[in-house]
Amino acid sequence: MDFNPHKSGFIAQINVTPFVDVMLVLLIIFMVTAPLLTQGVEVDLPQTKTVKTLPEEEERLVLTIKKDQKIFLDEYELKLNEVGRYLKKTVDDQDQMLYMRADTEVPYGFVVKVMSEIKSAGLQRLGVVAEPEEE
């Protein structure tokens, strides 16, 4: 270690402390915001014994029906008569899977009407989302 105050030059070491500080702040931000991004529209799903988890595909469409009979495609609110028309415009692949989440208090007749609108849009694959039964 040669120390000469009259000799000028660059320090050959990397100061890691600011880098670690920034990375910790980013980690905390992602830990706080990640659950908020996946939450979506809140509904009380029915419970059943056989439940599979939703696939983590990027192109996953989720249609949600709240107990006040409001319909959401992802986070966008739609009216019943707009569902079929909007799905025709947005879905390129008619073989794409659409997942439907309906609140337990939604009348069965309304769910059937929504399913009819989905069918009129030409979508062939419809999955119904539920929660596992509590034991």
C-alpha cells in the first residue's frame, strides 16, 4: 500500500454501499407492490373440492362478475350487452381460454346470460374459477 499525497489517480475499488442501498429499496418496493398487482377485482368465490390453480400465462383473460352483477374483463367494467362485442374485438385466437370468476351471490340466470354472450363472441374454451373447500 503506497500512499503518496502528491500522487493523483483513480481509486481502483468499487464503492458497493450505494449499490446495496438502492437494491434494498427496490426490493422493498417490489415486495409491497407485487400483491397489489395480482389482486384484481374482489369477489367471494364459491368453494369446491377439486380446484386447480390458474396458469401463469401472460395472455390470461379473466372475466369477473361481482355480486351487484357488474362485469369486469380484467379491470375494465363492461355492460352485459357489451361483453360479446368487446371479446370479438380483443381476442385474436378463438381457442384462447377465458376464465370466469363469479361471486357466490350472483344469480345463476345472470351467469348463464354472461356465458351466452361469451359463446356469441366465438370463444370455445371457458374455465370457471373457484376456491378450495375449507376443512
